Amino acid sequence: MTRLLVYTDGKPRALRALHFAAKLKKRLNAELSVITVRSGTHAAEEPPSVGVNLTADQRTKLPKGLQILLHAASALVDEAVLAPIDTIKIRDIPQGYMFFCDGAVDERIAFYECFGHFVEAINKEVDEHGHNLLIIAPLRRGRLGHLVAGNSTRELALGLNTSLLVVRGGGPDSRFLICADGSSSSHRIFPMLKQLLPAIRQPVDILYARLPDAEPQIVAAAEACLQEAGQWLSGCQKIGAVNVRESRSREDTILEAAGEASIIMMGGSLRHDVYRRMLGSLPMRILERTPSSVLIVKRLPEGDPAFMKAPFTCV
């Protein structure tokens, strides 16, 4: 079962993440939860009424974080993911609050307001509930903005305990561009891709950005990966273009191939954390520069073998 967690901060751009999550949820029959994170502690806000059914009129008096979640719930009603909301019942949880809403089918969708450090609060919910993909549409800042206000997207990509989909130019029906080079990191992509295939409408393109001076064994591993991945996607009737492009800048090659409205799918780096923070892995540099959406696979879906270790089927 695919378990999706979508983040909202109540800003208009968060609707793009909610829309993407709603499409994936319906197409994959996935579990979906919603989270917002507030700085500080819940002692700084007027506590809501806990354990009672709140009507629409009573909900207008709830604190800001819960209002953000209610706005997200209304968006999911519009997406036909939630049934119309009559009442909600706020529950106390450690370092926050939560409530459930009835789904459009026989299920309940959880909404969490958590207080504390951004990444730590999300990781707590990821670890507790087993979410295998976080979907978020953060504000893009220029380099000066990153220096002044920090880069929460980079912090999340480095510290998150699960895979991350950053929603920008590419939407649910956009082209998926798989960046595969035969490395251990790129092998992580395919089990997640297998889970997502029923939701993907367009053929999937595969790109190997090859350095001119790449060692022969690296090239051979990449070509074997492309061949097997191409055969698998062809059997699933999802194969698009399989390209090998030689360039001294893999980063520029991927950015050019993706354009502004793709979903770039990359495996999380296995390099030491200090290296990634100081110099930046290829996925981190792509995430910083591209206007397209980016899906970084950091953890394999539960129960799925690594690609190449066991053949995939399309069922």
C-alpha cells in the first residue's frame, strides 16, 4: 500500500501539492494524510475544544494551524477525495493536534498539526505511520533568498526519512524523466516507479547523462541498467525515449532534457552527509536549479526488492 503525506502551509502554492496528492491517491488507491508544521509549541496558541464535534460555525474560531488544515480539507472535498464535512472532532496528540475526515470511499483521512522543528516534526509522523512519499510545493527562492531566509527545501531533502516529491512545473499528467546511471542510487528509483506506474499517463523517458571521461565499468553498468529498465517499461507499455547524452556537465544535461514541466525522478545520494551538505550531490543541485518537479527516492517502498535483484512485472 502506498502511503502519501502531503504538506500544506495554507499558501496558494500548497494547492498544487494537494492536487498532485489527490490524483495519486485516487489512481493508486493510496492512503493519504495531511500535515502542517508550526514553529514553537501549542502552548503559544489558544487551545481548541478537544473531543467534541465542531460544526462549521464553531470551526471558524479554531487556531491558525487547524484553519490551514481545514482549508486543505476543503480543497480535497473539491478534488472528490473527501466527502462533504459536517463536523470534526479535534484530538490531542504529542506536540500538536489532529482530526479525521471521512473519505469519498469507506476510509478516513488524517490531518495533523504539529509543533516544533520543521523536518523533525515531519519525520516523527513519517516514522510513526510509515509514509513512503512526502509531497510538498515550497516557495522557490533565489540564491540571495536562501542566504537570508535559509533553504527549507534543501534541509528537507537532506534530512527527510522518506522519499520526497517537490511540486513545481510538472503535474500529475506530465512527462516523467528517469535519471539512471547504473549507480546504487539510481537503482532505488525503480521500485518506487513500479508503485507509481498505474498513476502515470505518459510514456516514461530514461536519461543517462554520461561524462566524456567516464570509466568503462561505469559506462557498462549504466548501459546495462538502461537496457533492463527499457525492457521492463516496454513490457509495461510505458516506455518513452531512452537517451544517452554525453556532456561535461551532467547537471546541465538533465536540466536541458527536463525543461520546465517534467517530473525528474532521481535516487537519493549515498554519499556521506557532510559531503552532501558541503558540496551537494547531483540530485541536490538539480533540485536547487530546475523549474520542473523533482522526486527524490530516498527509501524503498516496504516489501519491494531493489531493482535488478529480482525481475519486475507490471501487475
